[in-house]
Amino acid sequence: MPKETIRLVQLTHPRRGRWVAMVQEPSLVLLNDTSSVYKLSLDAIEKREKIKILVKNRLSTELLDYDAVYENRDEWKLLPSFDHPQNPAACLVSGTGLTHKNSALNRQMMHGAGEVKLTDSMQMYQWGLEDGHPQEGNIGVQPEWFYKGTGNILRAHNEQLEIPCFGNDGGEEPEVAGVYIIDGNGKPWRIGLTTGNEFSDHVMEKKNYLYLAPSKLRNCSIGPELVLAADFETVAGEVSISRNGNNIWSKKIRSGENNMAHSLANLEHHHFKYPGHRIPLQAHVHFFGADAFSFGEQLVLAEGDGMTVYWEDMGRALKNTIHIAENAEKLEKVSILE
């Protein structure tokens, strides 16, 4: 990634409301008249101004102690690094799977034990290797795509990720996510990249690969920082799990186009080719796939376990804890209009 990047956070205060700030370690610099990255991006599009110029022109003189905010010791609280502030339902959260070799191998082991031939998962990964990096101007093979929910499922740094009463499990998926906005004419714009924990139910998925879709309908986290105009060739990092303050598992991870079966342009084309993904003023958070996760090494996460995802040059690490819902599943009865 470039040495000099602009990194933004979204914050909220009990009396002052929402703000956007630029990271200037060890401080956060509040931006004047800027309550969300969403609105900042629309302003840049409407003014035909580069977003980095808009950010620099809006810098205030008010500094916050980033450590205090990051460690949850301040009235200022971090929000997800991107969202649709007025209408969470207008933010589509989705992702692309089987983009990394380790992900495909884990899926192969889950669904193809004892099989000699390639599973559907490995076959799709192989298609990506063969035609996921098309020459500029050409369209490559489409990747796996999944839906996670609307913006209501997004969680911030330090917030809990919940295993619902109807879930079988919950596990981290350390990823990079792209954030996008659709302008008034239906054109998609990439705003930047952010650290993500896509958090999925791997036990449910393992029962049958056709359960992949419901296994993805879980909350997830992004942040704490959004990197504007970030490079995505090679990204290195680490994921770790802690229990009672002790590290119990960690893994080096790699992402970026040089480590994936698809180019970023190909992933973006196959997401935004659908008219329903280009609705004016829509927001998008799209995960690009994981290189490793603890479930692949038979680790079962428990109540209160901490998950940390760190990518080099993407700001501070994203940390969340697991909460297992204790309430029993209840039948959802649908009323009939008569």
C-alpha cells in the first residue's frame, strides 16, 4: 500500500452525535460539517472533487485521544467504518467466497472428505485461477457470491458479534472489505478498503453446502478505519483468538490480488453487473474472502472469546468478542391480513 494514505473513522458522542475524523496518530482529527463517510462521499461526487481534498479542507483543530477512543475509555465511541446513516436497509452487505486457496481447501475438507474428484468448491476456485484475472477490458469468470444482510448487521470495533439462538456456531473470518456508494445516476464508486470480520456459522455450513446461504446471515464487523484509495495488490496480516486474556490461536494471513484467484476489477464487475446493485444512493459493503480461520483448525469458540483481525497498512486492528444468545428459539408466526 502507499506510504501516505488517508484513514478515516466514524464516531458518535452521546451529546454531539455523529462525526467523521481523520487518523493522525496518536490522535483523531474531527472533520467540520461531516457526520458520515456516506455523506462525505456524495459531497465529493456532487462537487466533482477528490475525496482526499475534501477531507483535508474540512480538518478542524479539535483532536481526540485515539487510544482512549479505541480502548473504549471515552464518551466518543467508534462506529462501523462505513454505513448508510439514514437508511441501513439501503446498505447491502455481501461477499465473495473461494477467492483464496486456503478457503477453498477448508471448504473441500468440510464437504468432500473421502472424495477423489474435486468438489464444487475446489472446481469454482480452479475456474478463478484459470480466468479470474482477465486482461483489462475483458470479463472473467464469475466468483461465488453470498448475501449477508443489510446495514443493520454491521458492528463496530469493540462490539460483540452474536451467535443467535437458531445458530449452530460462530467463527471469525478475517477479510478485507470494499465499501462503495452508488451515485444519483446509478454509477458505482469505490470509496476505500476496510478491515473486516465476516463472522459466519461454519457448523451449519458443514452440515450441507446448500446451507451456505443461511450460514452467512449473521452480524459482522468492519473498521475501525477506512483507508481511502488503498492499494490491493498484496496485503499481509494476522488473525488471533484470545480466551480469558490469553492468546489461544493465531495465524498469519495474506490477501490482495496477488494472493487471490480473482482480480479486484473482476470481483467488482460481477457484483455491480446486477441492476439491483446499482440503485441510486445505495451503499455497499463487500467482503473479498478469507485466507484462514480458526474453525479450519478445529477450534470451537466460546462465550467471551476475543477475535482480532489486523492487516498491515490498514490502521489499527479490529477487535470483537463473541456473545452466545441464551434465549430459546421461538416459532415466528405470520399473521394473515383479512
